[in-house]
Amino acid sequence: MRKLQYLVFLPIVLFVLVLPAQAALRCITTNTGNDRNPSWSPDGFFLVYSADTATGSDLYIIPSTGGTPQQLTSGKSDHDPAWSPDGSTIAFSRVLDASPRNAAIMTIPATGGTPVQLTDGTKDSIYPSWSSDGSKIVYMSYTSSFYQICSMTPAGNSQTQLTNLSYSCWTPKYSPGGRQILFSATAPGSDDNLFTIPAAGGVPLQITTSDASEVQPDWSPDGNMIVYVDRGGVDWDLYIIPAVGQAPSKHLTIFHSDESYPDWSPDGTQIAFVSDRLGNCDIWIIDNVWEKIEPTTLGNIKAIYR
């Protein structure tokens, strides 16, 4: 009898080790002056920022991958740029003359053009931020010895004071859903902490209670997290905390330098910020911000995970 021979095929299992993407740290401006106030375009391809000049500061646009900046404004003292949700317009603050506290909120097409003045400059108005649907701009205005939070339409209409507090409110930002406004404030008897109010105004809700100064907050695109600046040590560093507060914050940067003005990218994977670690204030970006960040020759960054 012929023996039957069986050819047995054994499955070969290939094990592929997938390493998580490492977060990258990039410097995208290297001017001899100071660069500040980065703001992402809604498609994530560009950043607008302010750069110091001999006459004040101008606005520039640069690809988020780095490259040659394109000048947007000239010859004035322009700062605090914020890109509109539809990408067509940039709101910013302009100092009108040498007098103190007389900056006005302006808008300019993102492609360049003639700026439009929205506030009259009789009250110092700075740090504009857009609502997610583009129907409102929130900003700070100097009123009765303190900065209060105000809002208006992109045409400058319906200017409304939203807070009336016995202390100043700083750097307001609409939440992604438009229901809340996030800001920092120096409440009596404390250092700066983070607060929210309803978008229509109301009683502030304090979300941090640190004895260190916590300023310049920004929402993650999903509204669940907040990045902000804290001076918990000798330098200003970036931290992340859940938007509901209470939970311990995560230390994002730990350099021997000052980090400030964080701005979360539209897709939530990057944070642009300002650092003086190379001498001047430059615009930097952390890529893959939720992945592990390794120490670099420029300093150390803590590990952050989703």
C-alpha cells in the first residue's frame, strides 16, 4: 500500500514591534529679536505671531513646518494675533500711540490688506480670541482700574462687558463648544489662578487653587484639557490639567528657561509656544504631544500620555 505523505504547512506568526511615535521638539523661528503670541491657522498649516521691531512689533505668518516668515503688518506695535475659525481673518491688538493703555482690537485679512479697527482705543483692549463659530470675539478691556472680559461681533458691534470684578482678568479664550470662557485672574489674597465663566457672563468658577502663578491658558480642541503657564519653580513652564480642574496637573516642560503663550493645534497633536532657551524668545512646537517625550540636548521634557 502506498503510504500517503502529508505536507503540513505550519503558520508562521510574525511579531512586529510597533514603537510609539516620539514627541519632537522644534524651533521654527530664529530671529535676533523676540517672537511671541503664536496662533494656529484652522488647517494647522501656518502660525501667525508677533515679532519685535525697532518701532514696536509686527505680525508674521510662517508655515508650521518652519520656513520663511511672511510679514502681515508693518510699522506699528501689533501683538496678540488670533486666527478666525474660517481662516479668512486675523484679530489682533494695536497700540495706537505712545500713551499707556490705549490699544485697540483690529482685524486684517489673513492674506494681507488694510486693518479694520473694532474698538475705539479709549480703553486698552487686548488679547482677542474667537468663538468656534466665528460669531464672537472675546477680549480684555481696561475698565475701572481693572481689566475685565468683554465680547463683540467681528464687525465690532454689540460690545458687552461680561465681568465686573474687583480684580483683573487675563487672556480669555472661548471653549471649543462656545459655552464657556477660560481666563486667569488674580483674586484677592492669592496668586493667579484659572477660572471659567459662562459665555454670556456670570459668576466665575475657579478651577485651580495653586499658590503659584497660573496664566495664559488654552483649551485642547476637544475641550477636555487645558494647557497653561505656571511658575512652580524658578522658571515658567507649561502644564496640562483636565478642564474640570481638581485633578493633579501634569508638568509638560521642564527647562532652564521660560516657556509661555501655549496654543494648541487644531488636531490636538501639537502645542506651539514661546521659549527663551536659546537666548531670545522664539516660537517652538511640540509634536505628538500625547506621546512620550524624551530628554533632548536642549533640556528635559516630562513624559505625557493620553
